[in-house]
Amino acid sequence: MSERRRVRIAAQYNAEDPYEIWHPDLADELNTEDSFRKVAAIYREGLFDFYFQAETAALPMGEKGVPEFRVMGRLDNLVTQSWLASLHPDLGFVATINTGNNLPYDLARRLHSFDLLTHGRSGWNVVLGGNPHAHVNHRAKAVAERDVDRYSLGLEIVHYVLEALGGGRSAQAPAPHHFPAAARLLPAARQGAPFTIQAGDSARSRDLATSYADGLYTHYSDEVNGTAFYRDIHDRLRRHGRDPRTVKIYSRLAILVAENADAAREKHKALLPYQLHDNQVRRYAEEIWGKTFAELDPEGPLPNEAPAAGHVVKLGLSYGLYLDGPSEKAVARLHDISARHGGSLSLRETLILASGTHYIMGGPVEVATELRRLVDLRATDGFVIAPHSAPHWLEPFVRHVVPVLQDWGVYATRYQDETLRERVLREVEV
Ligand SMILES: Cc1cc2nc3c(=O)[nH]c(=O)nc-3n(C[C@H](O)[C@H](O)[C@H](O)COP(=O)(O)O)c2cc1C
């Protein structure tokens, strides 16, 4: 290989369905001060680019209230990460924050403090919402979501923040519409405009992200969907007149490392019942087939029935990425996954492997090889690992996979005193 491409690693905590674990023995560890502190120490030891936190703008509500079998609740990420930055000054931090649920001045002010407290190693994962329950929790005065286009509102808020922290109005900024123009916040933040990464998938979301963001956050990282996404994003960047080398793509990834492939497979099997609760298996199966099942065994094979005629699956981005659409296609995909594993997978395991997040399991060298292969293929530039929700989960990755990547010269061996933007853009040292 003529060029060594850097493998970028960041990680999330907590994770999300279906890789979060609701294991009753681990439940106490999920959202405590102690677990966040342990996780940050492990991510720092692994020289990860940043510690990433997702945002749930409103608890998922079913007809019977909050479901019991999912890991629920998240700490406010700017509060949590500002505290963690005082414990680990050289770690980077990326907080997911919705645009339209916030008033721009308030958001800019909090991101400004965040950048000062993290020595310029802060980032904002820009999400544009779409949760109809969220505005009740967050938005005191701003426009109701149903009354606005969330992309144009999002773009206006993003540019307000960039201007307030960066001090200048970008050529691509829309005319202020809902809010007055931003004034510069002082003292100057180390990296000026915050490092921004945008999560999204639709054409409008990609187009918006490529107009301003420093990075994209996606589910795609495999050789088919990842390479297609990568090419599409680079094309859009060129159309916006931007150099694709100045923007990096991070892909969400689930990982399971053990001493070797067999041990990883055993560990995976042991976790399955905790990864997708029986009620979730039923919910997903019924949504995919478009019918209710009198009997459904999560450990049994896929239901041997045709889906309801004309049914369209709507599971949403996280789970439905490859399943949403005509039911026949989704059921065929499940059968295909099961067949590729010798037809012996249970319904539960098939559903887990069919979710939108790419899952890599194996021994240290296998995992490192796969990460490097995907980066070399230009299926992505790096990964945000979404671990099972237990604080120690990524310890084997840090102790056994990171050293392999370092030996190959594709991974940092120390932190430098740099901003998060500089860290993310850094290539391998020759
Ligand atoms: C990898 C990924 C992670 C995401 N994480 C979150 C999140 O933590 N919180 C949230 O409210 N939305 C999250 N979203 C959803 C975004 O809010 C939404 O999809 C995006 O802003 C634009 O929407 P669109 O792709 O449907 O156009 C995520 C999306 C992706 C692709």
C-alpha cells in the first residue's frame, strides 16, 4: 500500500439501541458520575480523538408510557463533558445538540464556555431534530417545529453560532430571518468557530452539512454503503467549493473484542438476550411483517410467513436504515442475513445484525485489520464506537487493538497540544 491512512477513533457513552445493554446486573452502572469518569479515563488512555455524547431530546414514549426495557435517560452533555474536561484536559469532547430546540444566543454562549473549558478541544454534533415531543421540553420561545422548515432554521442557527464564536459572517450564511445577527462573544474561543460535525442522512441534510461542517457523522462504513456515502459527500463538498480533505467522515460502529474470533462469538452470544429485549424483538418483528404474531420465539427462527401485503416498514433511522421501505424487501433482507450465517441465527440475532450500525467482532488483529481496511477503502475516515453501556466495555479495545494500529503507524502515540479541529484533520506522522 503506497499511502498510510490514519485510522481515527472516537467513542460514545452511553450507547443506543440495539447495542446498549439493559442487563439488570449493569443497570446501576449506566448513568452514574463514576461510570462517566471511568469511561473518560479509558478513552483518554486510548488516545481517542474525542468523547462523544448523543442527545435524547425527549424520552421515547409508547402508548403505555416510557418503556421499561430500554436504557433510559441521559445526562446533559455540556454539563457532563465540561466536568470531564477538568479531569482529562487533553481529551476532546463532542456534544450532540439539537438546533431548533435551542435559542441561538443561549446555545452559542454555552458552546463558547465549552470551548474555553476544553482548551479548544470541543465539538458540536449538529442534529436537526424531528422529534415532535421535544419542543415541549426544550423550546421556550422559538418557533414551533411544525411552522418551520427544520433545515433552514437549523442553518440559520448554525451560522449564528459560527458567527458568535468565529467573529465573522461566512459567505454561505443565510440572511437572518428568525433571529437578529450574532455579536462576537468574548474572550475569543481558542478554535474560533466550534468544530462541527453533523449527523444526518437525507439529501437535504447532506447538502446542508457539506455547506459548513468540519465533519459528518453517519451509520455507513461498509464497503458498499460507506464508499457510496463517502463519494457523495466529497462530490457535494466540491459543489460547495470546499476542499474534501478539510472535512472528515466518522461512522458509528459497534465493536466486540475478545482474545480471538471464537471467544468474541461466544461473548456475543451470551449478550444477545440483553441486547434486544423480548418486547423489542416482538415490536420490530411486528413492524417489519406488518402483522401481530400470536406466538413469537425470539430464540427461534424467522417467522415463516409472508408479510402483510402492501405494508411499508417505518422503524426510523437508527434501526430502520436498511429495513425501512416495502415489507417484502425487509423480510428478504432478514432471510439473506440468516442464510449468510448458515441459516442458524435466531430471530433476535438476525434483527441485531440487520440494524443500521455496522458490527465488527473478533480478536485484536482481526478488528484492527477491518478498521484499517474500511479506512483504506475510503468507506470512512474514522469511527465513533458506540459501545455496550458498561463503563469498562472498551478496555480490551484500548489495551489490545490500539497497540496494533500504533505498530502499523496508522494511529497516534501521544496527544499533542492542539485544537479538536487540528486533531481531526491530522494525518499520520511520517
Ligand atoms: C449517526 C447518526 C446519529 C444521530 N444521533 C442523534 C442524536 O444523538 N440525537 C438526535 O436527536 N438525533 C440524532 N440523529 C438524527 C438527526 O437528528 C437527524 O437525522 C438529522 O439531523 C437530519 O435529519 P435527516 O437525515 O432525516 O434529514 C442522528 C443521525 C445519525 C445519522
